[in-house]
Amino acid sequence: MATSRRAFLASTGLAALSTPALSQGAAARALRFIPHANLGAVDPVATSGYIVRNYGFMVYDTLFAVDTDFKVQPQMVESHETSADGRTWRFRLREGLRFHDNEPVRGVDAIASIKRWGARDTMGQTLMTVMDEMRATSDRDFEMRLKQPFPLMLDSLGKLSTQALFVVPERVGNSDPQVPNNETVGSGPFRFLRNEWVPGSLAAFEKFAGYVPRAEPSSGAAGGKRVLVDRVEWRIIPDASTSANALQTGEVDWYEQPSFDLLPVISRNRNVRIEITDPMGSLMMIRFNQLHPPFDNPAIRRAVLMATDQQAYLDAVVGNPRYSALCRSMYACGTPIGTDQGTGVMPGNLERGRAALREAGYNNEPVVILAAMDNPANSQMSQVTADLLRRMGMNVELVATDWSALLARRANRNPPDRGGWSIFHTSWVGLDVAGPALHLPLRAHGAPAWAGWPTDPEIESLRTQFIAATDPAEGQRIAMALQARAFESVPFVPLGTIIQPTAFRRNVQGIVNAPVPFFWGVSKS
């Protein structure tokens, strides 16, 4: 694949991408971006997909936000206070907040948004277990009364990543959280141009003139979100070679996740910069469907874990040690609890995996692997796993699809032969999987859990203990015990760390270091 792409880029007969003609001034005011996947859905509560999260940060705003030092700061909230016993929280919204339909943002909107988010997000679900009552007390004020103190309140309301708490109109917040809502009215710095949305081709956003930024400078997801372009266009280009060529010829300005094998070619273009904006990287993983055979059997999951050779995945996906590292951990490596604790249970030994599979009683049940062919990393992970499982003796079907369709199908809880699935692959940014509290793939509370729906009361008990721990040393001990249990239960198989660079034209300024591509503060000269 790498050779053909490089040959493709070296050719000189390629026709330019078909794009509308823009005047020089209009082109400078429009930022053209290639996202890592197609935007096929627009409900950030209904899916944990990062593409929908990225859309969410453009269209919606958050009550609190994380700055570049990973500290939680007020965003839509002007002020807040907590009772002495830690059980009552009161919040006041900033003045002048408006939705894109020009309706004011009110306390009832915030309450409805929290309720809907709380039904699906891992921290939201935890918050709801201690919630006694929450209500709007005026147009700009709302409060929450808890059954017990919840020290992670602001960390939850200000989550940086999936699933962030985006404030939506009350009518959207009151809709069924288990059914995707297709309304796109937010109060964020960009307005989604729904009439121009062509899934699989284009998603367009324009600067929302009614947005009132905070007075502070922008810092990560926090501070004043000042938009410096009139329009942002997401160009959906599934082919990596075509995407790289579009960046090099100036047809687009920013390529979110260039394929690793194309980086040497792109780097030779003096008009393009390649930078690492998320040095913590992302943890790749195999995710099992635990509702149906064969992966409802933990012994079969452990057999796959035993046979998995992380280096094979890193070589296939990255092929460059500068951008990858072994990480036999359930947490992001490079953190105090992100260690190679799994070395003993992940020897990468095919013969031991085969033997364990036989002992587990595998009975030739079909294994359906969903592979997003428009995402090079996902495609390569899927192919390595398919080859591994076949060599172990499993009956494998590799279903080629795209990332948007994969997100839709992985929500299907039917057996694999009735439209369901057995395995999919993904990557989680390090911040999302750095510890037990926010770690969605480590939740094991059955039906409300992330796709795969594991049930493990011991994991859940340890997570609850971790959240309640007030001593850091005790918290670390609990986190390590949880990880040890996870290597027995195997909610997923970690495949190593990748550090994904981004690439953009040199006339683009203001791209910040963050695990999310933020578009405020970005300009073109």
C-alpha cells in the first residue's frame, strides 16, 4: 500500500480535486479541513465517536472546560458555589448566551442537557447515582442537590473528550437519550450548515455572529473562543493518497490524521508542516462483544489476549518507532498508573493462545470483525486481528465498511449473524483512558456500558472505591487492582500507543496542542 501511494504522489498527471472556485479573499476566510472520518451522525450523546465529539465542540458550548494545563475552568457558567456539606451546587450562566436560533440559553436548557448526557456518559451515569434533585431556579440559574458529596463534579461537567457535556435546547435535552437526535442547534462559536451537509462528502460550518466569547484568552477548550475565519469546510476524502495530494497542492489547508506511511512524502513539501499536537498519544484496542458467543466466554477473550503481539500491530499501523510504543496496560502509558503490568498475560505467544482457545471450548462460532476501510489505522488493525484469529483456529469474517457505518452497526446488540458484530477496533486518546474515573472502555456495568456491554461487578466496585478515595496512594493501589482484574476479565485488548501527527499548510496559524482539533483561534494568511 505504501509503495502505490508514494508512486501516486510522485505522478504529475493527477487532476485537481473538484472544488468550487473561490476568490483569494474568500479562500483566506474559509478553512478547508480533512477530518479523520465521515460525519454521518450529529448527536454527541448517542455515540462516543470522536468525529461527532469534534463536531460537538464546534457547534455547542460547555458549562465548564479544560484548559491547556488540564485544569477545569468555567465556560458558559459565570459563577458557582457549593454548600459546606458538599451536597448542594448552585450555578449561574453568563449573560448573553444564545442558541443559533436566537433563543436564549436558560437554566432549564442546562438541566435537560445534564439529564440526557447523564444517561449515556460514564461520568454522567456516576453523577446520576448520587443525584437527589436538579432544577432551574431562574432563567440564568440552576442547582443540583446530591445524596452525598461528589468531588468530581466539575471534572464531570467539564469533560474534555467523549462524551463531553454539550448544552442543547431543552427540547433536545428532553428527548430519549437512547435514540439519536438529529437536531443541530447549539450555542457554540460555529453554526452547522445543515443544508450543505452531504454525508460522505462535505460538512460545512460558519462563524456564529451571535456568539459571545469569554473575556479571557483561549486556553485549550476553555477561555475566549474567538473565531478568525468565516467558514470551515470538512472535506471527506476517504483515500489517504488523495488527501495527502490535496494538502500538498493547496486544495485543503489541514489534514487531521495523515497516514503514517505518507509522512515522509508530505514532509518534503516546504509549504506543509507536520506537528504532534497530542504527545500523550492514543491507546489502540480490540473491543469484544460480550453479549454473544464466542466472546461471552472470558477464557476465549484471555486466549486472544495471550496470543496478541502488540509489535505486529504497531508495525502494521505505524512502522516508525518515533510515533509508536508498546503499552501492555489498560491505562494510557506514561502516567503514574500506566505501566506494563500486562507483560505476563500478554506474551504474544501464538501457540499458548491456541492451547488456551482449545481449553476454553471454542466451538467454531463465527467471529465478525468490523473494519473501517476509510481509516487506515482501523483497517490495518482489523486485518492483523483477522490474520491472528485465523491462525489461532477461529472462524473469521472480515466485514469491510466505513467508520460512519461502523459506528452505526456497533450499536446493534443482535447476534453477529443478525446484523451484529463480534469485534471492532478503535483508539482512545490518552486523556480519556488515563485513569478509572473517565475510562469508558473499562466500565463493566452491563446494558448501559459502552458498545460491547461487559458485566463485571468487581470492576465496577473497584471503580466506585477509586472515585471515593481521598488518599492518592490509596487511589493508585485501587487503580492497579482494577487493572489486574481487567486483565482477567478482558473488556478489551490493548494494542499499544500511537502518536498521531497532524499536517497543515504553513499559511495556517493557531492550531493548538490538544487531543481535539479546535477551530477557534485558527487563521489563514
